[in-house]
Amino acid sequence: MALRISSWAIRHPIPPIVFFVVLCILGVAAYLKLPINNMPNIAIPIVQVTVAQPGSAPAEIETQITRRIEGSVAGLGNIKRITSSVGDGISTTVIEFRLGVDIHRAVTDVRDAVNKTRPLLPKGIEEPVIQRIDVEGGPILTYTVAAPAMSAHELSWFVDDYVTRHLLAISGVAKVQRQGGVDREIRVQLNPDRLLAYGITPNQVNAQLRALNIDLPGGRAELGYREQSIRTLGSAPTVTGLANSTITLPNGRFVRLADLASVYDAASEPRQIARLNDQPVIAFALYRSKTSSEVSVEQAVKVKLEELKRNRPGIEFTQVLSLVEFTKTSYQSALWAFVEGTLLAIVVVFFFLRDWRATWISGIAIPLSVIPTFFVMQWLGFSLNGVSLLALSLVTGVLVDDAIVEAENIVRHMRMGKRPFEAALDAADEIGLAVVATTAVIVAVFIPVSFMEGMIGQYFIQFGLTVALAAFFSLLVARLITPLLAAYFLKPHVPRETVPAWLTWYGDLLGRALDHRKLVLLGGGVILAGSFALAPLLASGFLPPEDKSLSILRLDLPPGSALRDTDETVRDITARVRARQEMDSVFAVIGNASEGEVRQATITIRLVPPDQRLLGVKAFEREIRDDLSRAPNVRMGFLADSGAKDVSVVLTSDNPALLEKAARTLEIEMRGLKELSNITSSLPLPRPELRIQPRLDEMARLGVTVEQIADTVRVATVGDLNVNLAKFNAGNRQVPIRVLVDPEIKKDAGMIANLRVLGRDDRAIPLGAVADIEFGSGPASINRYNHQRQITLEANLNGVALGDALEVINNLPALKLLPEGVSRHEVGDAEFFAEMFTSFAIAMALGILLVFAVLVLLFGNVIQPVTIMVALPLSVGGAFLGLLMTGTALSLPAVIGILMLMGIVGKNSILLIEFVIEKRREGMPRHRALIEAGTQRARPIIMTTIAMIAGMLPVAIGFGIDTAFRAPMAIAVIGGLITSTLLSLIFVPVVYTFLDDFEVWIKPRLLHLTTYRPVSRPEKPHES
């Protein structure tokens, strides 16, 4: 019944038609709801722990905070890696769990572990922030906001409060991050001379303000038979009122705050600047959440911003950057490639069949296969992204494959004089096993990808299952709809035609090959060996670079550089970039808020569309790199899509000195490689420090503690911790009140020495009396990897593929002879590159085993499936040759294409061998059966191959802007199809004869071994 389902469909047409109508309705509805993204969502469970201690140096944060946080979470289990970055006043620890770990459970476990170690952390820290990383990639949209009627801190608050609140209400928006701008605060700027004269310390002033300037609940009362709440209102109603607050002096007297300090409403000290084309702006970046649609988020954001503009006249939003435009263009390009491939496949069918009715019956298989696939994709949580759309683009020819075989066989029977109804019944049953086998092989290859691990598996699963689903639906179409339509819509009279000359020529060639089969077998072996010899000649990489018309430049200034120094450098670089004709706009963010660094900056260069410039993005970066490198005292480099440079080498050790030595040696050797450029190292550079060395004997005598000294200096220079600051009620918000000494104190070590600290009996003691102030240096930042110090060396590729660069790096003596105690780790694209080939090998092995099992079940034979699978290695050489001829690297899309070949190239062998088996079962001699199979099945083999190539041709040529990712896959598939088809038409029949001879030879011997023969026992001797 399984193979005679076509006969049932022809005789009962209503159920299959209704079935596919329902599937198509569900598919269209699902298509309209599917998210549209650039790439598949990578669901990696990551938890981040952030601990801030303003004013602290990285060295002490590492010892007192970071190491303890790492130790607390180390025993949670299922952790892949722990990375930490320690900057000025902040520690960030990222815990990456293995795939499959429940992120909610991971967050809870990390929070419990940090809470247990909280008593061991310094008292002066802000409360640890524990959160999961729910953001998918970097920002997808960046806008600037302008309001001439607002000041800088008013506009910043407008973004933080009003804009952020409304945008976060949009489904799919995970985070809104302000860039540039300042925060509002009430500045209480103490006068050092007044403090000295009144004998009070900055800490005492800050503590009194925090204790007095606060509103607190006071319980409830019942007055006049009504219950009323009681509130204690201590907050000053105005800034003037705050300035008139009474401060108690140590000697019991009182003084107004205004007598000690200048009190005014001001902006906080800027730690970040944003510039668009060298003009200062306030901007905000939007990040989407996982499972959301980039296109839907962008549309919703545009609608919401228009609504905000109508509600708040005078506000203007300007889009600076958008990655969604690339996604939408890629999406449209993929759809057009699918349509073009479909039309080309239909043209090929018509060219061979010369029958419009048979052509559209074959062509309708493509939409009937694809539309139901959307329904299952939505159910599986997939999206319409570059990978899944590419799967549909490349599978176009495969979808029409089964229908072509069915239609061609029906037309062939009609040319024998049969009526369409009779021809459809006979032809469908005759070809049933071959059609089922070809689709089963494709599904068998791609099902194992759902079990692949790692980030590469996240790419493969959507591609593999999309192909498998579409192929399965194409089988249903070929078995149910194609014969049904052929039986009722084909014309009954089809004129006979002579055998094409090329088919006669092929039959003669096949006969000669069978007569000289040993020579053919030897030639095939040579071709196969030569094909695999091409592999070392191929460049290899992870993801081919895509031209998104964006280039991101990251730069670092020497430690100790101020924000104005970074700003000046960025403005100089911006001026050089704007002189380029490829440039559209330059957006710069000066200062890294997440790491507390003002010496870092990120410059995003937006280029004009690709059709308006001669250079691609990578070529533009290489050309401008030499000019930008002339900027003095700057480390810079262009970032890849991963957020790092093209190549990253990570070294770790518990011995910082040994690690530093090994990293310097490796950096020197890497600079000598022509394959790399712009090598930078994360080696912690020393930054100047002002060190306060307490004199313990004097401190003990005067009753001063180290904590008091640290608190006094911190409050005087930068203010208290944010959580400890008093708050000023300003309408619907609370503005922090920051108490600090005149900023001039930061420039004079003598003034810091004159600061007063509280001693025994609340005496104000000069800081210089209990501590020495000296100059020194310490690391500007510290990076850690799995509980060890980490140094990362990064480089940009100098026009070579990632695999080639990694090969020369791995051969460097510094890496081969690493000192004991120093380890090298694969991270970033290098890690994914190694993982890619491992995952590819596993998928290939599982796919081949599953294909063999399916063929054994279908054919009921172990020997002939081996013949069918001979086509698999024949295709790999063609794929390598195609990549080599086009100068395409063996990257992730090319690997996916080779995996796809494993599923489709066995089709030719199945069609040939299945026909031979049937003819020999009817009594036809082997030689004649092989010739008959070749001449009868050559045309559908050539038709389906050309149709598949035609369907993939638009992808290989690369219409649209995302050709870098799509083209390698199509090139590999087309190259493999051409060689496997041409070789299998000759080579597979020859191999069949050898394996058939082997089967004839081995069967009697196996039967001999398995035949039961009773063992004769010797008779026992008679007892005398």
C-alpha cells in the first residue's frame, strides 16, 4: 500500500486535494507570523554578575571581588567557561553554561551562590547585579534625539525615562541603552578651607545629609474617626532649602550647608560622549530579545517614535544605524532567488518534456512543498533567516525532483500509446520505490543535524530540518498530487518522438565502459583520489564576510588618558574617515560605560550602498587602515560581526609575569606574519596611581582606620557610592545629592593630604598625619578566563581566510613551545572554526550510516546500497573543484552545501539500480538490464540534475547584497552535482557489476556456513 498510494489518490482525488488545501492554508497563516531575522537565534545560556565599587583600582577589585565571585559559582556544574573583566571601579563576571541548561535555573543558582559569598565581599560595594543575557547580538537600531528646548541633562532624562519606558513596552525590545548625554544631580561642592575652619570632614557632611534629607513612613493614626497615614518628611523642597539645611559641627555648634559648600543643580561628570559626523549628540541603541523578529521590532519602533513625536512637539528622532535594512534586503533577495530558481527549474522541465501541462504539473510541486513547510517551521520555533531561507532556495530543484521523475515516467508511458489515466496508474506504481528511496535518503541525511551540539548546531538544525521537511512534503506531492493531476489533466495523445542522439551516444559509451570495467574502475579511483587531493588547496574559514555597508572601529588610548583626550583622537580619526568617498556617516561613542573606561571608543562607519562604491567593506578597511594607524599612542582595529577582531588567541596562566612574557613573545612573532595586520594585545598596561600608604602605628595611636581613610578620599574626590547618596525629590523623580570637595583637589596631592579624617573622640585629623601619599602604577584593566589571568592577542586578516591564518599562527614557535603553566584556548571564530569541522564530520558519519540503513530496508539487500552510495564520494571532488575554481573558501555555508550533497547525489544511483533490479527480476540479462537502465533513466537523471542546478544558479551567481553567505553553499552543491551526475552515469553501473559478482561469489559460501549439519558422535565401546 505504501508504494501504491498513487493509485489510491488517482481513484479518490478529493481527500488528497482537501489535505493539501488545508496544509497550504495553515502554511500561509504561519508564514505571515514567522519572525524575519538575519541569522538563527543562538540560544546560549549566559548569566552575568556585575559588582561596582566606584573609585577602586582593578588590582584590588580582582582580589577582593572577582576571585570570590568566580569561586562562588565554580561548583555549579554544566559550566562551559567563566570569563571576567575588571576595570576601574567595576567587576563583570560572565558565566556561560552548556547548551541545554535551563537559563532560569542557572540565574537562580548563580544568585544563590553570590548571596552566600556576599558577606565576604567588601562593605563599600554596590549591590551585585545578577542577570541573564537575553539580548540577541548587538544593537539592531540606533537613533539620535534632538530637542532645542531641553538642556543636556533634561534630554538625557527624557531618553532614560520617557523614551525607554515606551520602547521597552514593545514586544521584542530587550534593552534600550542611552549613548552620550549626562545625568542630573544636586552638587554639594565642599570648600576645603571652610571644612578646615569648622573642623568637619566630608564624610560627616555626607552622613548628615543622608540621615536628614529623606522622607520616611511614620505609621498610621485614627483622627476624627478616620484612618490616616503618617509620613515623616525630611527632604528639602528646593535646592535653596537644601542649601539652608543645618549641619551639626563636632563641637556642638551649627552651621548652614551653604556656609560649607556651593549647592547647585547640575549635571554629573560626563563619562561618555556620542558624536554623529563630529557633532555631539544624545543617542539610544535598541537591542532585540531572543525569538523576536528584527523586522517586526523595527516597524513597531518606528510607529512608536512617530507617536512620541506627536505627543511631544519639538522632539526629533533620527535613525543613525540599522542592521534591519540588511536583514530586509537579504530576505527579499532570498525570496527572489527562490522565485528565479523555481522559474528556471520549470523552464528546464519544459525543455525536456515539451508539454506545458506536464510542466506545470511538475512545477506546482514547489509551492505545494514549501508552503506547508512554513507551518512546521513555526511550530518548531524557527524564523525566516539567512539559513532557513537559503535552505528553501537551494532545495528548489530538489522539490521538483520527485515530481519530474513521476511526470517524465508518466509521459514515457503515454508515448507507448496509453491513455493518461492508465499511464498515471502504471507509471506511478513503477517508479514508486525509487521516488520514496530518493526522498528517504535526503531526510536521512538531514535528520541527524538536529542532534548536533554547540553553536554550529544552532545553524545546522534550521537548515537541515527545513530541507528535510520540504523534501518530505515534496514526496507527498509526488506520490499524491502529481499522478492525480497527470491522470486528469494531461492530453491523451502525445506524439511519439525518436530517441535523442545524445541518448544513443550515451548507450554506446556505457556499453564500452561495461566491456572495459577494470579500466573504468581504475580511472574512477584516480579521479576520486585527485578530487580529495584538492582539499589542501582550498582556503578555509568560518563565516564569509558580509558587506553590510558598516565598519566598526574600536580604539584604546594609553591608561590615564582623560575623556577629552579620547574625544580629540576620535575627532581626528573622524575627519580622516569623512574625507573618503565611500563614507555616508560616522557615529562615535567615546567612553565605555560598561567597563568604566573613558580611554576607549567605538566608531561606526556607515558606507554608501555597495552599488555606489568600488570597494567592499573589507577592502575599504584594509585601504584606510594604514592612514588611521598614523594616529599616535592609539591601539585600534576593525571588529568582525562577533564583536572582536578577525583572529583571537587567548593565553592564560596563574603566573602573571610568565604569562606576560609568553604574550610579548607571541605578539612579536605574530607581527612578522604577512597574513595578519594590526596586531593588538590585551596585556594590562600600567596606569599612574596616587597611593595612600597608611602608617599603622600613627593610626592606632589616633584611632583612625583604613576604611575611614578610603571613605574620606572617595567622598572627597568622586562622592559616595550611588546607593548611599542622599536623594532630592524633584517632581516625579529622585535626583542624587553628590557631596564632594572642590574638583581642584584632584589636581593637588597636598590638598588631598590636608583632608580630615575622624579619629578618637571625633577629632579631625589631617590625612597626612596618618598616611603617606606617593605615586605609583597598577594595571589599567584585568581579564580572567576560567579562574586564571588572561591575555588576548587580536589581529585583522590581511586578505586571507581564517583557516590559513590559524595554520600559520599555530606553527609559531611561541605557541609550540609555551612555558609550563601557560595555556592556549580557542575562542571566538577560531573556536567555532574548529567546532565546525568536528560537527561536520559527526553529521556526515551519522548521515551516511542512516542513509545506508534506509537503503537496506527499502531494497532488502546489503550489497546494492553500497553501489548506490558510491555516488557520495564522487560529489565531494566536484564541490572542492567548484570552490577552488571560484576562489571560495571552505566555510560554514560551503560545509552545509557539502552536507546537502550527501542527500541528493544518491538519487542518480537509486534511479539506475532500482531499474536494473526490476528488469533482472523480470529475467533480463545483467548487461542488457544495465544498458536499458542507462538509456531509460538517463533523461530523468539529467532533467532533475539540470533542474536542481537551475534552481540554485541564482544563489550561486549571487543576486542581492548577501552573496557572501549564500554563494559558497550553492557553488559547492552545483559542483558536486555536475561531477557526480557525469561520473555516476558510467561509474555506478560498472561498480554494480563488481558488487554483483561479489554477491554471487559470497552467497553460496555464506549459505554453506549457515547450513545446519548434525554432528555425528562416535559410538561408545561395549564393556566387556
